[in-house]
Amino acid sequence: MKHLLCCLQSRYSIKAVLAVSLLLTGGLHGYSQLDTGRLESLSLKDLLNVKITTASKTSQDQEMAPATVIVISQDQIRSRGYQSLLDLLYDLPDMKVDDKVRSHLDNNFVLRGTPGQEKFVILLDGVRISSPTNETMPIIENYPVYLAEQVEIVIGPASALYGADAASGVINIITRKATSRKSTIIDASSAAGMYGYTNNTLFTAQKISDETNLVIGGQYCYNQGANYTQLYKSDPLFNTSGYTTGTFNTIYGPMTPKAPVSSKIEMPQKSYNLYASLQGREFSFSVFRNYAQTPDSYEENPNNAVYNKNVFMGQAITMASASYKKNFGHINSTTTLMGSQYSMNPQSNYRNVFSNMEPAYKYSVGSLIKAEEQVDWNASAKLNLTGGATYESFYSIPTSADLDAPVDPNGAVQGVFLGTKSYYRPDGLPAQFYVLKYDNVGTYVQAQYSPVHKVSFTAGARFDVNSRYGNTFNPRVGAVYRPSDKTTVKVLYGTAFLAPTTFDCYTYYGGLVTSDSGRTYSAGFMHLPNPNLTPITSRNAEISIRHYLTSNFSVTLDGYYTLLFGLHEFANDNATTHLYHNMFNGIPVGYVEVFVNQDDQRTYGASIQLSHSQYLGRFHLNSYLSVSYVGGNVDYQDNGEKDKAQLEFISPFMLKAGTDIKAGKFTCSPRLIWMGRQHLSGIRDTAHSILQRQTIAGYALVNISMRYEVDGKWSVFANVSNALDQHYRSVAFNMDLSKKDTELFYGQHEDPIRVYGGVNFKF
């Protein structure tokens, strides 16, 4: 065993990974919405064929859903100790998670080779709780799973039903309900552990009548975080002399900021979420709020950024929704009204080499009011029709320029460009805030036809008219064939689009300087808005085959090919949009950078997933194993020349494995995540027809969760993440190993071993 651990820790040995995998044999899927008292009497086949709603907006068996769907049940969430949606996503097949890699978004998710959490939509009981204007937000404890009955993950384009931003998929958190009349569920937990970690949740549900449920939940998490400057002293980029001398040795030379810098290095995270709903047979109402506050210095090393607790990005979402359902025989009507607001904490600020190590404050808000009418018609036992229409009204103030002070959200939205206060301009140059109002009208229709019990066809499309970026049309088709009760074959094709976010279209930054005490200003570089960005579009074809070797052992094979068109990339304004001609509001700018729809990407991949359930005496094991491959290329621009390059951010080979072991009152869930070599942004070899990316080493992580039910009400639990204490690195943005003077790391350091435990009270 000691030799095995050494292999995993220092060499990432394939043999060691396979040895652990054999112990964890299985594939990744979910259990059904059944109470755990009945689970032991059901086969794996019964457990996997759950009822879902996300794939088609109507209830159907997972086996017949026209999509690749993974379901994670409440039982799995508890067994695996998931404290947040982030924990759950780590274990998904085809998903690579890079944590703590960028200031404003904290983590990056690469699903089937496509990076970015802005490319999938997060729902709570079918209502969107990701940003209404698609601002990129961290996924930590701000997105809850403690209140979930199950989490449904649809992988692949879903704009034919959900419209904008469902390019990589949809995640739908389905909340728990009380099941018996006038019964009450109370579920509370409190956990604490290493590096100042605390996490507390409270969930309560009461069935106040035969048809009405009241649900209330809340979660608060604080994570002081490991001090990386102490853990990774051998990395020369972790030089912290500036925190004692007050002068930072940046890549542009020494900088001594005027604003105070604490000598105490701190980078804490904090987050919370609140939820309440009242759900009846016909009417439901829900409210949700979350907040995530993360450090703004993950991306840069401490020579080039300030590692203080008051340097952070804080982002919140507030959502309220009401719906009314009515049945007219074979026709079901659902009317939904929803309002959602994204807001940035006005104290959010950067302090890095690009702001001369001074606080650069940011501000942004965005809101959505949406009305939707959906009609489902069960025309016959063989035919189901779904149609709907939506109207959405948006308001947005995109992320501001670098400001010298926080915006007062209770007054007029105004601010001053950082560093522009001078003798002749004592009040500085006023910053420009863009105010956007736009709307979207969408219609969609879907037909599901099953001529015989073993075959089902799905065809649908959605058409949207947006006053900001124009019209979009997204069809999808699918066929599901079950030649026997043991085998299911799915052939799917779908399209999607990612709306050009207000951030991408209107964000601007860059330093303004004066050499004559404020009479005139200039800038060497500025990134400026391009309001003419168009949507990124996606086309995806895939095939999935699941076969049950026995009622407790399944094998699933997935293969896919995805095309992305019009990816947003940085470009020279003079060579592309010609919007500025080296001028910004009368100020000369040496180089103007803009976002443009420039690149296309081709991605292909496959995975094999095994799922196994068995009894060994008093032990019940539910196990999984998934092995994934992803490849492809993207258009690459360099000095005006266009080539093709390997995909960045990916690990071509990934392995996920684990088992949930139950023995009486005790549960243990060991899980393995193995990543092959990781692709960076930098180019290492131009000799091939497809440019080769730089790479860094992969890693092998073992995470362990344990729970003991003291009695019917109390349980204790413990989680160990990175149990082998790997000092591993992930991929951050713009990394280039050949760049000697860099504000970044040569691979982003990740958390060492972490242990925490807690108690859970439930009745």
C-alpha cells in the first residue's frame, strides 16, 4: 500500500491508478427518488431509470430521455459528503475542474473540451439561478445541494428548449419535499475543519396540506484558506518581501502603492445561499438568493498582486418566481413569472501590477423579468407535444472600468478613472458607465413520438428574437431505441448558442496617465467595448449506448463531435472592428484591444462508464468508473496569421472512480480523480500542422467521505479531500511556460490535504 501511495503521489503511475480503479469498479449515474429504506430491494437497473424533467421539460424515464443525462441522488450527495455544487461537479465524467484559477470567476469548468461555466445554465426546480445577464460567477457553496432530492445534469446543447447560454448543458437542482400530510422535515448540519473552514446548513420542509409544501433552506460557509506562500516556499514566484517592505518587485519594476498593504497574507472565501418556496398542486412561489466572495489574486503571484482579505470580488444573485399550472384533460398549461438580479459588491476591487498595486474598484448590475407560457398536450399514448413562448426584459450596467473609489449603489451611478486625479484635474476623469435595456422574445416547440414501445423520436426547435444581437434558431432531433430491456441506444443532434454577454461586449480597462499634471491624458493600452459581438453557436452530434450485463452491472459508451463557431477572442481594433482608430473619448491610445467573433473550435471525444451494485456480506457497494478522452483543435491567431492549435485547458485523458460502501449505520465513499497531462494556452511546437500546446503534469486525487448514523436523528461525518496530500497544479488563463517575466504561475497551485468533520441532525 505504501508503494501504491508513492506511485500516485509522485509519479501518477497508470498501474497505481488502475489498481485503485479495480477496487472501485463501476460507472457514474444516479439513484431514483425513493426513500433509502426501499433502495436495498431494488436492482441497479431500477435505480438508474429515474424520472427526470430537465431533458424535455416534461416528466419521463431517464432511459427514454433524448439527451445524455446524469442524475445524482440525495442518497449519493450524503454518502459522498458533497457540501456544494462544486464538490459534485468534480466527480462527473467528461468534466475537468480547475479551482482557484482566475480572479473574478474563481474556478473554471471544462465540459467535453469546452471551457467556462457561463456556457451552461443552472436551474433550481426548473428556474434559472445563474446570472440573468450571464456574468461569470464562482461555483462554490453559493449553489446548494443540501436541499436536493436529486441533481439532473443534461450534457450537450439545450438551447432548443432553454434558449441562450445552454451551450454545454443544463444543471437542474430538484428540491426535497415533505411526503406525508402535515409532516415536518428538519435537516441541519454544522462542519468545521482545517484552514478555518466552517459550513452550516439548515433545511426544513412541511406539508401543510395534502397538496401544499413549504420549504425553507439556508447555508453559510467561510473558508480562511491555506497559506500557499508557506506551503510552496520552494516556488520562487512566491516571493512575499513586498508585504514587509511595502515595495513590490513586479514584472514592470518596483512599485510602492499608496494604499495601505497589510503584512498579513490572507485570501479567504465566504458564501451563502437562502431559499424558500411554497408549492401547491396548481400554484407555487419561490425566492432564492446567493452570494460568493472570493479573492482577486488567485491568478497572479504575490510579487504582482496583493494577497489581502480586503481584495476580493463579491457577486450575488436574487431570484423570485411564481408559477400557475392548470390541467384541461390531456392538456397541461404552466404559466411562470420570474424576476432575477445580479449585483456586484461595490467594494469589489483588484490590486495587481496592472493597477499599479492600487485598489481598482469594479461595479456591475444586471436584471431580468421573464414571463413564460408552456403547454403540454398528451395527444395520445404515442405522441406528446410541448410548446411555449417567453418574453424577457433585461437591464444591465456592465462591469465598469477601474475606479478609484467604490460606487454608491444608493445614489447616481458614477465614478472616476483610477489614477487620473491630478493638479489640473483634482476630481479626476469621470468614468463612463454603459446602461443597456433590451428584450428577447422566444418560441419553442417539441414533438415526442413513440410508434412502438421500444422506439422514441424527438424533434424540436426554438426561435429567438433579441433586440441587442438579433435572431437565433436552434433545432434538435433525437432517437432512442431499446432493442431489449437490457440495451438502450440514443442518437442525438442539437444546436445551441451563447449570447454575447454584456461583460464581453462592454467591459473596458486600461491605465490612463498624464505627463502634464492633468492637462492631457494618454494610454499605452486599453481594452474597449465591441457592442457588435454576435452569439457563439454550437452544433453537436452524439451517440450513447447503455447495456446491462446483469441487472446490477451496466456499461455505457458515449461518443460526440462538437463544433463551436464565433468564439470571442482578443484582437487589434485597427485590424478588425475599426471602432476607435486609437482614440477613446478624445484620449489617444497606443493599442486598442477588442473582443471579436474570431475563432472556431472542433471537439471530439468518447467515454466509457461502468456502474456496479453488489452485496458482500453485510456490505452494500454502489460503484462507478469512467474513462474519458477528448481531443480537437481551435483556430489560432498569431500576428495576423491563422493556424490551428490543440485545445487549451483540457486533459485529453481523465479517469473518475469511486464506491459508496454501506454497512449498517456506517457509510464510506472513497473516490479517485486522475488527470493526464494538462494543456496550457502557450504554444510549444509549431512544426506540426496543428500547433502543439505547452503542458504541465497531471495529478491523482483521492477524496474520502465517511458518515456514521448514531441513531435515527443524529449522525457524524468526516471528509478528507486530497488524501494523498498532492502538491499539484491546475491550468489558469494565459499561462506561458516560455515567458520569463510573468505575473502568473507556471501552473496554478491547488489545495493540499484538507480534513473537516461535523454533525447532522435530522427528523
